[in-house]
Amino acid sequence: MGLLSIIRKVKAKEKECRLLILGLDNAGKTTILKKFNGEDINTISPTLGFNIKTLSHRGYLLNCWDVGGQQTIRSYWRNYFEATDGLIWVVDSADRVRIEDCKRELDNLMSQEKLAGASLMIFANKQDLAGAMSTDEIGEALGLNGEKFKTRHWSIVACSAVEGGGLLEGMDWMTDDISSRIFMLS
Amino acid sequence: MSTSPTSLLASQNAEAASLAAEARFLASSKARNDKNSSVARIRAQEKEDNSSSSESTPAFLQSFNATYQATLQSLSSIPPTVAVTAKARLSCEGILSSAINAASELRSMTAACSHFLNPYDVRSSEQKVDELLKKIEGIKRVVVPRKKFIFKSRRSGVDRSSDFFNSESKPSVVTLGSTSRQEHDSSNSQHTYSTEYSDLSNSHTTLIHPLPPASYNHKDLRIKNVTNSTFTLLDVYGAVRLQSLKNCTVYLGCVMGPLYVEDVKDCKIFAQGRQLRIHDTYGVDFYVHMCSGPIIEKCDGLRFGEYCIDFEGKEAMVKSTGLLEVNDGKNMYFDVQDFKWLKKMKSPHFDLLDVEDEESGAVDKSENEAVKVNTKARVKREAREEEEREREEKLRNNPGAKEQAAEEEEEDSEDEL
């Protein structure tokens, strides 16, 4: 966050921030967004492009960009990095097989310069499934204690998009963290 | 705080300049937005949010310093050596995590009160929080050093770092990955998936669904590395993964979550569910009822048709899951999206099946007694048999109608021709 962007934020009429929701396909990104927004989650189909939702949470306007996670369209993620305040990384906790893919993609994002200042919120989704990994296991598998995450504000929260548990805690942390970084001087 | 006076002065100058710029900005936006500016609104809101903390600088500083000192004190209670025993480690971690919480609380407190504090107080409070966090981090590194991250299954002989740097040499990484996965799976299969069938060939697994809806499974299922087999699993599942199947037939009841198919060849899959995601799959027929259109990625030779099988208790099962109420019970199997085909015309990687045509070979009935396939031809044949039976009965009861019946039969056979 440079000074200019802070000033821009101060100038903005509302406390507005831009969140980017990413993760492998079948992680539950769209389900999290729709559940948080109180929409029907039964008819969700795999995301072909992206969804945008503006949520109002605790006095903040959150512009959420939910971009599809299929392998073919992951290369387009970078088009959405600009001016992102927070990155929400969604992990399918029941998918042990692809956790290494998950780590690779996350590492790739973390090395992106445009996302350098963004807070990172990791949702360990699908905790309602019997075979789900715990947050500790996922944290270890993603290497969250490594050097790359030393300088970043990050948090990991267990959640179930279908049942709704954990979503609020995650969003609360996100808004707190962003506000402490950006809206300090407003 | 060990900066030399000159550099301190320089940084103060820079900060003063930036503050002046901000002040100008604030002033101009204020002027534009009149007295009901958003800033004022936000401040008012913040005041409401923080009604507990009083609005004066001394009160803020007092509570800030109290928390700060308390946290420092709690940190000083940790011995500056590595915590060896699990108990010591646990207690240290507890203290550290509560210290981190306190620090973040201080930070948000500062943020919340920043509108009435002067910039110097804000900055010095921020600095204190930063120092505190740095100190916590330092203690953490000494007292509870983090375990070196390593994949458990790779511990035997394979150095992780060398593996990491050699990631360009793909083949070796792939083999490593696959072996580690296998080990991982074999050690974890008991609790990883509530139901798992893996590494089978030529097997016929039949699990007829439990009849009362209360006993439906609702757990996740995985079928992996299987060839030439048939699975009849007429139950309700939470999520299903089919991986690396070859030449198999899979009959599933209902899948409440996604049905995830990867690396499957020459199979037939029957299922009802919400989502169907297919990757790296060739020559597979899907007979499905889906609430949303299936997606395919890197696939070819797929065919999609309706869920055309019947089994005992199917209605009750579908009813209990509520799958048919979604989307008004519309089956979206035909709405296939191909990620590897961006043109407007239909992707060549899949076709739709006319299930009612028995030629499509939906199922080899002799293979399976639990499920029945409803094709148009079979329905016709059944109707004809029924008719014949009726006719025979009539003949038996009324010999006079024999001629008439014979005529009718002729007509029928002509029709059939």
C-alpha cells in the first residue's frame, strides 16, 4: 500500500475494499460467496468466468470477485490482481490428493507483486465432510509457517460453506485486518 | 528507537510532508462533500461502535499502556530457552497467542481511535504494536521453534529442498508425487474417506441402499484405481470422487455435493446430484440427473444422457434428498460446458445420448439385477406382452372372439412391420 492509495481510500466516500476469492476448482468459492450473501446454494454450477458481489459487512463495502478455479482459466487470475486489498484463498479440506496443487498455486500467487500488500485469508472449507483435514494439517501442507508468509498478514479459518459455520469469523478478520492497514488515518 | 537524530529529523520531515498532503486532500474532499461528508458519517459510526472507549486522548493512552505493559509482563514470564517438553511448549504457545491477540487488539484500538488522536500518538502507538509483535515473533522463534516443514511420506531419504529446486525436471517430480500419494492414501484411507474402494480389478461390488431414509449414508465416497469392475452403490453420498477408473460401470444413488470425475476411461456412470465436474476423461457415458450443467476439461468422446435406471426405493430416496425440488426438477445434463472449447459452436468433445434408444447400450441388464434400465424399447416390449396376455385371457373366456382376435393380430403384425 503506497501513500497514494491510502489517500485514495481516505477520499473514498465509503469504506470500500476489494476482495479476490480464489482457489482450486471444486473448493467452494461460489458457495461461500452466495452463502455469505444469503442466496440459494443449491443451484450453483461450476463457475465459467467470474461472479461479482458487493456485500455490506460491519460498515464496510466489500467488493468480492469470485473467479473460476478450473485449471484452464487459472491463467486469467492475474487479470484480477490490480488494487486487491484482500485475498481469500479457499481450500477443499477433503481433497488430500490435490493439496500439493493447492500449495503450488498459492505460492504462485504469493510471489505476485500486485498482491504483495493484500491480506490473506485462508478458508479451510468443507469441514462438514468426514474426511476433512484440520486447519493445522492444511497450514502445514501449504507451508504457512514458511518464509514467504512471514511478512504477510494471514489467517486460516475452518469453515463449512454449506452449513455456514466459520464464514463470519473469517470475514470479520478480513475486515479488521484491512481496516487496520488502510483506514487507519481516515 | 535507536535512530540517529539526523535521520529521525529527515523521516519526520518526510512524514510531515505526507501529512500535509493528506490534510490538503481531506480539506478539499470535505469542502466538496459539504458538512455532511462521509468522513463525518464514518466517524459517527465509529463513535457508536466504540461507545465503550471514551473519547479522550489520555484515556486512550492509559488503556493502551495498561494492555501494553501487561502483555510485556506476560512475555517476560517465558524463559528464554527452547521449550522441550510438550507441556512447556503448550503453555508458551498459549502465552504467545494471547500476546498476539492483545497486540492485534491494540492495533485495532488505535485504528478505531485514530480520528481523535493526534498523528504523533497514532504513529507512536503503531510503532509500539509493531515492536511488540516483533518481540513476540523473536521469542517464538527461540522458545517454540517451528518444525521444519516436510512431507511425512518423503522423509525417507528424499530431501525436500532439492526436490523443490528440481521442479523443472518434471518426470522425477511426478513419480515422487505419485508414490508419496499412495503411501499417504494407504496410511490414511481409514479416516480420509468414509467409503473408499481402491486398487481393484474385475470386482463386482454391490451395496444396495438401506431402505429407511434415516439410514442413508450421507458421507463421502471415493473410487480409485479400478479396472473392469462394476459398482452398484445405491445410497446417498455427500461428495463422490471417481479417479483413475478403466472399463467400469458405476451405479450411484444420489450425490448431495459434487460428483468429481478425473482420469476415467471407457466407463459408464449413472448418478443423480448437484454438480458434475469431469477432467481428463475419455470415452465415458454419463447417465445423470444434475441440478446444474456438467463441466468438462481436457476430455473427449463423452456422451451424456438422462438417469435412466430404476431401483427399489428410488422415489423415496430422491424425495428425501430434495434433489428434484431444485431447479423445479429440471435435469440439466444437456447443458455441458467445455473449458477447452471457447468457440460458439458446440464442442466436439461430447455428445448427447438418446437414452430411450436401446441401441445406445445404456446397460447390459444381465449384469445387474438391482437396477432396471428404462428404455423406450423395453417399455414397448412390456406393453406388448401385457396386451398379448390380455388377449389370451379374452380368448379363453370368449371363444367366439377368436376370429376377431386373429384379425387384430394380423393388423398388429402389419403395424409392426
